[in-house]
Amino acid sequence: METELLNIFDDNRKQIGVASREEVHKQGHWHETFHCWFVSREKDQDYIYFQYRSKEKKDYPGLLDITAAGHLLSHESVMDGMREVEEELGIHVDFADLVPLGVIDYIAEKENFIDKELAHVFLYHSNYSLEEFSPQPEEVTGIYQIAMEEFYGLWFGGKELIEAEGFQVDNGIRIPNSINVRKTDFVPHQDYYYKRVLHSMREQIVQSKV
């Protein structure tokens, strides 16, 4: 994985070369990623789907994250990011059915790791049930849904705990699961990233009802 080559960019989003994934995160180069957020409506409530990252993952193991996401390699287009949906979630989605939410830049840092992403963000109105997801165990060991307004309340409304409903896969066995989660149970994306994504989600959901 560390031999993957990624396009790198300056602060003005101008491409300045190509570097290995390891070098990109070591030096903190801007690079492109693909983010796909699944949402659904059930019983007059809107839900967001989160993947539960495998505890074997090198980066952010055992945390909840974007439904499907990954790096765009130097030779790939944004459309190629669809492979992340099939690889991580085990379901097929047509690129034409995604709603683009724009390119969002953000930075996440921890020891010896600087993640500066130009994220191509998309929304997918899903009709898939939880039972239809078949996550790749090396990457994802669970899928959870959280009420959109509850998630907003956790991030921006002062809530400390919210409920997530879904399943975990343990030794190939799918186990229904309900967990109470805090902010620290999520991959640490910046507040403005979540604020922009949630605002766009709300707008798109309203438009879809018209």
C-alpha cells in the first residue's frame, strides 16, 4: 500500500508532482481523495451511514468514518473512486447516482502523520438495507446508521452521547449491534468539514423531496 503513487498539489490546488503515499503523509502534501456519504430515509427520519474501520487498520483503527472513502491514485479519475464503495461495502453503486458536494480541503495531524486532503465529496441516497452490505473485513468490520439530527447534535449541539444502530462482523459472523458513541469514536475530521457536509446533505434532502 505504501508504494501507491498519488498526485500532489500546492496550496492553490495546482499539481506539482507525484509522490508515494508514505511520502505524502510524511511531508504533508496536498493530495486527492474520494468521499462517499450514504444517507437514507426511514420512518420520517434521515440517517447517515458510517463504516467501522477494522481494528487492524494502520490509520484510525476501530473508529467510525465516512461510509466509503479512499485515496485517488496518480493515474485515476474521480470516477475511479467508486472502487472504494464496492471494495469496502460490497455493494454496487452507479457513479451517475451520486450527488457531488464539491471539493473540500482539510488537514488532520498526529505523530509523524500529516493528512492534507482535497476531498471529492459525494452523497448517495441509498435504498440498501443494512443486511445487503458485505464489508471487506481487512478494511471495514461494521456498518452503522445514525440519525442525521442526532449526529449534528453531537458535533454542534452539545450532545455527549448518541446511539448508532448497525452490525459488526466477527470471524465471518454478522452480529446486530447498538452502541452509544462520543466524538472520540469517530475519525477526527475538522468541524468545518462536518458542518459543510451536513449543510449540503440537508440541502440535497430538501431538494429530493420537492
